[in-house]
Amino acid sequence: MHELSIVASIVDSVTETLTTLPDSSRGARVLEVRLNVGALASVVPDSLEFCYGLASEGTPLEGSKLVIHLLPVVVHCGPCGLDAELEGVQSFRCPRCGEPSIDLRQGRELEIDSIEIEEDEEKK
Amino acid sequence: MTTRIVELRRGILKKNDELAAGLRARYAAAGVLVLNLVSSPGTGKTAFLEQTLRGLRAAGARAAALVGDLETDNDARRLASAGVPVRQINTHGICHLDAEMIGKHLADWQDVALDQLEYLFIENVGNLVCPSSYDLGERIRIVLLSVTEGEDKPLKYPTLFNSADAAVITKMDIAEPCGFDREAALANIKEIRPGIRIFETSAKSGAGMEEWLAYLAEARAGRS
């Protein structure tokens, strides 16, 4: 249950990004915040969304939508020489040859991918 | 009105990761082996750590421990009986330790200098979920599982088990009355974290502790 602190970091990070935008974008509204969340990131998407409403209140992110893109685990299989996507997180074996692997290429991501903002045309 | 996309590609826990990288460099420069112990509440982390600290002290090694709990300094007082420096971290409701807390407590810890230590143990808050996201700069992450918890726990909490470097099974002295299925537990741990080293221990009887202490010495010498 550390989703609230995760969401607080997201709000801080996006708010900080807004201040670095060019003058023409000042006062822009945030419509969407898009996250990449790996299957091994230890966060619950529903819980992130619930906390997001609370944490974004009274900030430039208020009213925006949190869009979570879930990423499956990808392991590198030595014998096959391939990066293979796993169906779940119950077994860490190459789906093709069955060889165990701890060489993770994807699945621990917990990052802000991008934000969608709306700006007034007149300012341009 | 126009809308546009601004790319960020920024790690949400970037601040923690940066602080942890700084700590890792400090530990390496001081020559201290740092281990992060993670498990459910009630697995027996404190009893296991107490025996570990006693064993290291008896062998003449210099060890210390930071112990995280939501409230109380009960664990620190208990661990201090092993005769090594121990410092309690109370998180007051936060479900995990983070790199900032570790850095702050190391800075305030008057009677301990990192370069005087060989081993520093960090006993995390009892929780099998949240600590897996927070790097503390440790070189080795240990996950503990007791025989009373059920053999399928690694399958239920794969994110933490997958991120561990070694696993410790505790309370082996009561494995039989608990109906502990040893083979299933070992297989489940290995399914989630292939190739992991597993220690079967009892803080009460001392079983497995010798092998564990030998592993620590090897790890410190950089051999595992």
C-alpha cells in the first residue's frame, strides 16, 4: 500500500515538468498522465487510480486522467538467444524451451511515459 | 485550444534510485557488506538476525543493524542484546524503508562509522509487497519465509521473491508439526527466482546458521 506515495511522486514530477515548459505553454491544463507499469513493479493499478484523484486535488493535475500501460515480463533466454514475453509472474522460464531465466529485459518499469496537455491558442 | 503530448520517460522512484546509488557507492568505498532483509510480519527476521549478529560477533566480525518498524523500539532493544550497535527506524505508518530514511539514520548514528564495519544489516518493515520497489543501496537482498507461512508464498508474492539474491527459510525446528512441505517450498522459490541460494535455518536450534555465516563471509570477500 505505497500507492499514495507513488502517486504523490507522479504529481510532483509532472508539476515540475510544467514549470519547465516554454512560456507559450504556461497555464496549460493536464488532460492525461500516461504511465508504464511493469508486471513486477509491485503496484496495484486500481489503487493508483484511486489515490490519483486524492493526490491531484488542488494541483495543475486536478481532473486529469491517469492512463496505465501494463508491461508484461520479458526475459532473455540464453539457449534460444531470444527475448521472450512471459504470460504471468508465476514461472520464470523461456516459453519456448522451458529454460529458467533471471535475465529480465522488461517488467520492473514504474515510469511516467508522457503527459497530454491542452493549451490556449491565443498565447501562441 | 490545442492539445499536445509531452514525453517524460521518467522513473517515478528516480529520487529513491539516485539516493540508493549514492549509498551503494558509499558502502563499497567503506568496504561494508550491506544486506536488506525482507519478509512478512512474524517470519522471524529479528530472531534470525539476532543469531546472525551473535555468530558474527563470536567470530570477531564487526557488524551493526538498522531495524525498521512502524512503531516501537522493541526489535532494536532485542537485537542490541547481541552486543552490536543497533538503531531503530520508526516509519510511523509507512510500509517500507526507503533510501532517504537510511541515509538520514546513518548520518545521525554517532557510535557507528561505516568504514569501521564489515557487515550492516537492514531489517525492513514486515511486508512482502512494498519493500521490493525501494532500493536501499544494498548489495544483497534476502527474502525470508517461515515454515508456518505456506509453501506457496513465493507464488503469491513473486515480485519480492524474484528480486531477492538469497532466500532463508526460518523456524525449521517446527517444520514437521506444521506439516511443512519442504520440497514444494524449495521448488516454488526456485520457480520464481531460478538459481537462488536457499538456507534452511532455525534461530532456536541454530540449524543452518553455520552455512549462512560462511555465505556471509564469502559474500563479503566478493566470492558470491
